[in-house]
Amino acid sequence: MDNRVYVIGRDSAPQYLRLEAGEALAMTLVFLPGTGGRYCLEVDLCGPGASLDLAGLYLCPADGQLDLRVLVRHAVGGCTSRQLFKGIVGGTASASFDGLIYVAPDAQKTEAYQENHALLLSETARAESRPQLEIYADDVQCSHGATTGYLNPDELFYLRSRGIPEDEARQLQMQAFLAPVARRLDEALAEEVYASLP
Amino acid sequence: MNNQVLLEIKGLHASVEGKEILKGVDLVIRRGEVHAVMGPNGAGKSTLGAVLAGRPTFEVTAGSVVYDGRDLLALSPEERSWAGLFLSFQYPVEIPGVSITNFMKAAVAARRKAQGRPELTPGEYLNLLKEKMALVQMKGEFARREVNVGFSGGEKKRNEVFQMAMLEPTLSILDETDSGLDVDALRIVAEGVNRLRTPETSAIVITHYQRLLDYIVPDVVHVLKEGRIVRTGGRELVDQIEQEGYESIHG
């Protein structure tokens, strides 16, 4: 399956998508440092067998505010949607993620999953996650998960005890955190993402 | 054995969250020696290892540690590693997303840079990796796995000894390397450690049981109780502990 990658603010990214029967779309959104503002995406799954594989990576290492709003609407049954977002928020930056999964009445056999994980780099950074499920069918599999946390100090000490300098060890931890989304990017963009980490 | 002192610990006190764990440890280790530190649970054995490796959660409140002529306590964990100190963790940490290859590549590169040695070529690195993996009987796919993720207890400890082999330490601290190992894994781990022994390098083997010491034979045995070394002797101490327990050992 093709994976469409959009760097928000650089590429013209869609704000509305409609997937017809049997259509499959994989899409990855990248928010590099300094992007800021609000980005909204709506996806309608309109025909049976449509599938959406959506991932996103947002980097707000220093300051500014970023709002992400994603609405995935399962209008008919038998469709699948997966979302995985990963964010790094540091300095005085704040990031919020609103994700709504809507399953229409009688859209049975729907599978819809959403995850948003944020890594905080400072005490003053803020990350908010507002996952919502609105489900009007009874034979569905839906889940959402959200976590917010700091770099693991045990990992950091383990890496440093092997001689990896503290800064480099933190970089490695951040790269590992982003890896599930970053591996969907081509090498040049992945390098750009890693180089932009504090 | 050239008898030169490698590590000298004097009156070491250390606390965690205000609670004193080490209450005046004295210890001298010469090059070429293997020392066993034994003791009951909660005696401070793992704390001693962690303090020597520079774990930030412990605060050294008194005492000194001279390693190879340097003030060890003034060094960061990474500087201690570059100086040749290695801690094999009792509970090795999982690092999802980081492969063993990349983990060790970063470690080896940082160390060589700190020592002013040229970087290894990719071919040289690969050969080093293969050679050291063979030492702990690890297969090729091992290097591509994420660090300790989904590893069995035995695999985690073999991974520790593999890393030890990669970094060629001068002073190795093995913290409860025998815990959670079956006999086969224990033998592989012990053989790895023994093959890394040289007249120039030393080891501290921290253990609760005598089992590991059947395979890694210590020159000196210390008993740590309530934050102090209460007895130092030869291998006969191991037998005494085995027969009579730690209650029989007093300062």
C-alpha cells in the first residue's frame, strides 16, 4: 500500500478525505518544530471494506502551540481505521490532540483504533489528549489509548553506563519513541526529523 | 597479576531518598583479582555496584573511591565507562526501538572517540560484533533485536556479558548475574566472564548464593551486612556461608 507523507506547512495536505468501497489509504503527517497553529483532518469511510492507516508525528521542542483535530467517521460497516500519533513537547510548548471516532448507526463490523502518545521534555511543556468515541452500532471493535510521560531515567542510566554521552542517549531515547511512526518516512525526512530533536 | 591497586574504596557512605544504605565500606582491589561480594538481601550489595557505576538516584554522603589513580566519584557514568568500568545490571533495562547493533555501535564509537582512537569501519565493527556474540553463543538475528525487549532472563544476562565483551572493561561489576538463570545459561555466562579475564583486569562478583562462584572462582570474598563489609577472607568463607548461613558471620 502506498504511504502518502505530508510535512505540514510545506506540503499541501488534505483536510478532508473520502474513502470508497475497498479503498485503502496509508497516510503519515509530520509536524516539524515551529509548525504551530491548528490542523484539522476529516476522513469519511463511505464504502464497505475501506481502510485507513493514519500516523502522525509532532515535534514541539521549544515553544508555541499546536492543535491537532482528527475526525474519522465510519459511515458504513465493514471498514477499518488505525491511527497512531506520537509527539515530543518541550520548553514552554503546548500541544493538544483531539481525536474523534464516529461510528454511524448500523455500521457493524467496524474496526477503529486510535493511539496518541506524548513525550514531555520539560516541566513547563504541556500535552493534552482528548480521545473520543461516538459509537451507534453494537458489533464493533473500537479502542483508544493516550499516554503522556517523560524520558525513562532507568533507560538513560543504562545507556550512559555503556559510555553513550547523556545528550546522545536522550536522542536515542527520543528516536526510539518516534520509531513506530518515523519508520514510515523516507530516509531523508527521517534524518531531518532526528536532526530537529533537541 | 602485577599487584597494582586498581580500586580503593574508603569509608564509603551512600543514601537513597535520605535512607543510608552504605555505612562505611572499605575495599581494595588489585589488578587481576576477582572479588566476590556476598551478603543477605538488603545488605547494600547492589547499591555498592550502582554507586560505583554512578547511578544518579544514590547520593554519596562520605568517603572516597580512587579508580586507576582517578577520583571515580567525580566522573559521570559515561566517563566511568570510558575509563574501563562496566556494570552488568541485575535487572537489564528494555529499550524498545533501539537495536542491539545500534546501541553497541553508539557505545563503541563514543568510547573510541573519548580515548582518541579512530572510528571502526563498518566491516571492522561487524567482525567485532560477530566475535563477541560467539562468546556468549548468540546467533546473528540477536543483533537486530531491540535491546532486552522480550528477552528471557537468560538472554538478558547473556546480553550483559556480550556488552561487557564489546567494551573490554578493566573493572567489571557483575550484579547478581546468576539470578534467574538455569544451569546452562549460568555456564555460558560464567564461561564468557572467565574468557575475558586477564592479568590486567579485575572483577567484582556480587551474589547472594555460592552457585556462581563455583564457575567464577574468586580470589577474595567479602561479606556485606547492613552496609558494611563485616568479613574478608578466601574461598573458605563461601563454604561457611553455604553451610551456616549469613547469621554465622559477624564483624
